[in-house]
Amino acid sequence: MKDSPLHVKFQNQQNPSAEFDQIKIEELFSRKDINHSIFDLHLVEFYMIVYFEEGEGWHTIDFTKYPYKKGTILTIRKDQIHKFHPNKSVKGTVLLFTDEFLVSYLEKLEALKTLQLFNELLGVSKLQLKKAEYIEISNLTDRISTEYFKLNDDYSMGIIRSELHILIAKLYRIKSQNKQIVFNRKYLSEFNILQNLIEKQVVQYKKVKDYAELMGLSSKTLNTVTRTIVNKSAKEFIDDICTNQIKRLLINTELSIKEIAYKLGFEETSNFYKYFKRQTLLTPEQFRNSLGTVI
């Protein structure tokens, strides 16, 4: 019985000491040395940029099935659930990296903005490039590929990190120009701290005052933070994250509803039902069953 989502840690078989890897999608689809199926939902403990260069198909991230074609980019955050769908015609590139590789050499504000690109609560996961953007991004990924696979000397990882920062900045610019990402620096640091706390402790704490105490702020300030960044109250934001975690257990485990309720800190199953239906307008069973054609 699967009682928790499959967690996939970062592993670089070509260079075990590196915290970055680059793989062609078509190669990934044919690899036999992976200890999990990329076509089953799994939770990744690293960041991913999936860049489609040929073919059309579908890719699932959390609870959404995204169509892709040439020029589609998907950004996948650490701790998100996703899966590929089999496709013999697809070609493209996957960039995988840890948060340490990404932000270790950045100033705090720049690091926050970089991680914001991957945060599905602050923007969209899918980006469709225009022709000029496609050429520009392809040139960047080609340069990264040359450093990684051909040159691969003492300078390569530093150059790759710099190229990756440029790539992310360009994707951030495109998303912001398309109004596909929250662009607000004020309270961004506090928002990220709050989000991380909720994601780690929502089983134990579901009240605004609890997180206010953990952060040494007032409940009013937390409401200001979430209103400024995502236009929601702090309680609505907590409920959103809690509901997402429930959904992930519903779609990617075989736990009973009662077991999921207990795992998320609900002592009474009836309260869990009321909570989930208030958030989604569906019962847990209805949500689980509805995804048969979605994922």
C-alpha cells in the first residue's frame, strides 16, 4: 500500500559531486537505470526546467495536466508532484538542480526572486515562448550543454551557474511582461518564510496566530504580507497550502480518507470532510475520483 508520495532525491550519475544535471527528454524516456517510473506521479526534491523543442503532448504537475508543444517551458518547484506522459515524438531538454546550486552565490533579494520563478503560488508553471524568445532561450541551453558535456573543465560549473541565472532572469522577465507572475518585492522575504513554515508545519498548526508567534510578528502583519503578495488573507493562504497537501495525498497515495485526515492533523474525519468540501466544493472521494481523466 502506498501511504506517501514517492520522493525522488537529486542524483547525478554522470558527475555525483555536482548539484546540477542536464538530460535530453528523449534520452530520459529511454533510460533503464532510474529507480522510479517517470510516468508515475512522484515528488521531486529539487528544481526542474523542462524545455520542449519538438512534439506535442501532456505533462502533469500536481493537479493539472498541461499541454505542450515546441517552445513550451514548464517550471517545477522542489516538493511538487509531477509526471511525464509517454511520447515517442517529443524532444527537448530538462535542467535539474538543487536550491543550493541555484542560490548559494546570490544576494538574498536576488535569490528570493529566483526561487519565486518556480513558486506555483506566485505565478504560472507553464510558459509558451514566442519565436524570438525561443531562439534566445535555445542559445542559452545550448551554451549550458556545451559547457556540461563538451568542455567540462574546472570552470564549467561556475559558467553553467551563471548561464542558469541568466536563463532564469530571462524567464522571469517574460513571465512578468505577460503578467504571469507576482511582481512585488515588498514583503517577499516574509512571504517566503511564512510559506515554508506552513508547508512544513500545517499538520500541527492551522491558525494565523500560531505562525505569527513563530515569526515574531502580529497576525495583522501576516495578513498584510499575504494580502500584498497574493491578495489573500493569511487564513486563506494557510488553507490553500493545507488543501494542496490533502490533494497530493488523495491523488498520489492509496491511503483511506480517514488515514489522510489523521495524517493532516484532523482528529475527527467529519471535520476533515467539512474542511475539504468548504475549500473545494467536493468531497475527498469526489476529488480523488474526478482525477481519473485528469492525471
